Amino acid sequence: PTTGLLWSDVTYEMAAGGCGDGVVDDGEECDPPDPFTCDESCQFLPGNDCADPIVIDLDTELPYIQFNTTCNRRDAYNSGTCISGVPIPPGTGNFTAGEDIIYELTTSQDICLNIAVNGDIPDSSDFIGFAIDDACPPGLNCLAGSAGGSSEELPLEFLALSAGTYYL
């Protein structure tokens, strides 16, 4: 069973004109508000791009578990990463052709990290992928990455990172 904050757990009242009407008006970055991407003032929540990532301090926030989505996020990074060319079924594009979510991982010490990303879309033809690099967006020679079907768990185990800042 899935736990955490689900879209159906939150309702927003739609208003004519202004934030919450479903139309991105002047001064708004997104509309309507939702729990993952758009706050109640119709401004993007962190995680849409490299300029405003979701920050995780690995020294103090492990284990880190978050229920989030790329749905309705920006589609900012479509090629040029280490998972861009991973083959998927013909005609379906590539793993970076879609909406993105960006995390900034910081550590003040050397660390061995295990990561698991779940697509949680059973019987879907969608695909997911992630890359880790010390640059944002990740480049063609990123430190690590994984890609697969959206109903799979994508594990990355025993990733040795030196003290520093990384992007997922």
C-alpha cells in the first residue's frame, strides 16, 4: 500500500480569476495549486530546476523518504545526461524527455549512499530515470544513474561520494 501525501488527500477551491482558477495569470508561475509543485500563492515549489532544487543535507536527513512527482513540473532538461541515450521501446522517446524534479544533496563527509526511486505507476508504458552528478543538470559523464519502467524500483547501491554537493 502507498502511504504519504496523495493528490486525492488535498482539495483546493477554484476561483474565477487569480490564483486557483486553473489559468496562469500575470504574477503567477503555476495554477492551480497542488501539494507537489505549486503553492497556494501560485508560485512553484522547490525542485523544478537547478536554480531552485529540493535541498537534502545527507549529514542530518538520512534516512530520507519523500513522496513526490514530476507531474506538472518543468521539462527543462531533455538531453545531454548520462541516461539520455539509454534505449527504451521504439517510439517512446528517451528517459530525459519529460518533466523533471531536481534534488541537491550536500554532505560534509565522505559517504556511501543507497538510493531507490519508485515509479509507482503499475502497468504503465511510462519510463523513469535518474542521474547523480556534481553539476546541475547532470552531464553526459555523470557519476551514476539508473533507468527503467515506471512500475519498477530503480536501486543504486553503495555509491561512494566525497564531501561536497551533488544533484539528483
